[in-house]
Amino acid sequence: MLETLARRLTLLHLPIDRIVAVATVGGFLWLLLDDRIHPLAICLLQAYLSF
């Protein structure tokens, strides 16, 4: 069973790093839209992205 699943995943050639990046950004945006992120976190993110 695990061999079949591993074979399917190798056939799809999914870039794991892009999937994780999209999930991270999507989760952050979902929390941002739901007003569950502290404003200090947004200020720190802006400071990080400005450099």
C-alpha cells in the first residue's frame, strides 16, 4: 500500500517546497482576513520584507 502511494507521488512530481509555501501564505492570509493576527506581527513582517 505504501509503495503504491509512493509511486503515485513520484509520478505527480509535486514540488513540496512550493506546496508548503502556498499553504503558509494561504494560512497567513486566512488568519489575516479573520483578524486573528496581532498588529505587531504585521509590523514585524513589513520590517522583514522591507530589507
